[in-house]
Amino acid sequence: MASLFRPALDLMAQYAAYHRDRRNITTHFIGIPLIVFAISALLSRIEFNIGSAPMNAAILLWALSTLWYLTRGNLALGGATAVVNGLLTALAMPFAQASMTMWLAVGVGSFVVGWVFQFVGHYYEGRKPAFVDDLVGLLVGPMFVVGEALFMLGWGRALLAEIEKRVGPTHLRDLAHP
């Protein structure tokens, strides 16, 4: 596994190399948020105190991942990723207070459905998921999806151009003649 502390550009380019088919990227817009939501829902039930402040494992994971995103050398991308992950965590946390059945159904169900979308996308890609070769890809996934959304909105043209210079533009892979 390569270093966990590479710059955002290197992380995004490495991840993008596994995600050039536009259908794969589209499935990730559904799958990755579902997985982040699911992990947050499941971890929210693990509660503890830090001093006298109530805390749970989802908030702690969000805080630690936020520090990581913000220190990858692209503050705007890191901040946007932290905000999106924070919103998904906030939406997921109420399920920790639900019945055990509801909590598990939402958490595990969202996790499984999220991964189904991921693997369908990688069928279109014709390539295994990035995390298979580098577990850091599990952290990069949310940053990649946020980055792709920002690129669609016109932000980060220089970052997108450098990623495409390294790994090529997106395309639609011909499934009949792979």
C-alpha cells in the first residue's frame, strides 16, 4: 500500500485511473454516499464520553477523516468532502436511536445496496475497485465523488486537467468489444 499521506492530486489521479467509464462514475454518486451513510448509521450506536461531552464513533470517524481530507493539500476539495460526509453522518445518526431491527436494516441495507452500485459500476469499467490495490481508496472514494460533482459545477478545472493528463479522459467502454 502506498502512503496514506499523499497529496490530493496524486490520490485523485490514482483513484481516477480505476474510474474512467462515465457509467462507473455515475454509480459511485449513489454507492459511495450510501456506504458513508451506512457506516455512519452503524457507528452512531457506539456512544461514549470524551470528558463530559457525549460522543459516538461516527462523529469521531468523521472528525478524523476531516483532518485527513483537509491536510491533503487542496483545502476546497477537503472542506467540501468534509461537509458532504458531515451531512451524511448527520442524516444517519438518528437511526442509532431506532429499534435494533430498524438500525440494522438501514445500516446494513444501505451498506449492501451501496456496494452493489459500486460493483455494477466496476462491471462497466471492466476493472476492479481501486481499494483492492490500495486500501487508501476507501478514503479517497468520497473525495473523488465530491470532486467529480465540483468539476461538473465548473470548479477545479486545473485539477481536472491534471488528472486527465495523467490518466486520460472519461469515456464509455464498449461492452460488446472490451
